[in-house]
Amino acid sequence: PLIVVVRVDDIDARARRLDQKAQTRLIATGLSVGVLAVILLGIAYWRRFGEALAKLTRSRTAAKAATRERDLTLNNMAQGILMVDANGQVAVVNQNALTLLGLSDSFTQAGFELSDLLTHERTIGESIVVDLHGGAEPDPDLLSVREHRRGDGVVLEICTRHLPGGGFVQTYTDVTE
């Protein structure tokens, strides 16, 4: 039998162990620095996220307050007002408009279709809300004013102004007296 004996000097073995320890320390240090960098970036992004969230919350609060003020203003007007956007949706309607137009409870919130309103008018035999521009391109600078006598004798003055992007705004005033 053949026996081979290999001997490593203590100095070489120690050098290898020291090299391995140095590599391990270097890897551990690199990983620690990497983890620390990720944590610091996370903290920075979390702060930015918190600031953005606070700004968004302030914006939403301001928007709610503005909406509340707008609704209070519209519902305390002597006139009825109806705004229809370019897509044919009623974007704004106040309580006086609902009363003067004789609309049912299903029309109490903005967001319904103009076509639904026109269908309702045909059902009750009235034609109050109309898009008056005679087929011509509507002029946003032109104010159309007309009177309408409802079936119950109430006379309404209806002012219509077309919006630049499409749609229109109508105001209704009871001028019976």
C-alpha cells in the first residue's frame, strides 16, 4: 500500500485562516453597510410618503370644505341652476332647480343623465330643459333667455349659456308675478 502524507506548515494554515477571516469580515461589513443603506433609504422614502400623505389629506379636507361651501351657496340661491357637462351628465343641480322643474326624488343628486331628465319631461308633458342652439355651433359668449309657462301656470325665465368644452348651464327663475 502507498501512503502519502502531506504536511502544511502552521504558518501557511494560520495565513489561510486569517485570509478567510478577513474575507468573512469584509463580506459581513459589506452586508451591514448594504442593510444600513436600505434602512436609511426606507426611512427617507417613509418620510416623503408621510409628507405626501399629509399633503393629500390636507387637499382632500380643503376639497370637501370647498364642495360643502359650493353646495351651501347653490342651495341658498333664489334661482334654480342646472349644469350639464359635455358627456350629457348633470354635473350640478340645486334644490330650487329640482323644485322649479318639478323633478321627483330620483333626481336629487347630480350625476344623472340629461337623457333621463328629458325622458321625465316628455312623460309629464313639459319641455323646460332644452339645448337651444338651432343645430348651429353653440356660442359660449351668447346668453339665451326665454320664458316657459308650466302646466300649473308657473312662469319660468330660463337662461342658457353653452360651455366652451360642450354642455351648458341653465338658470331658472320664477317670474310668475
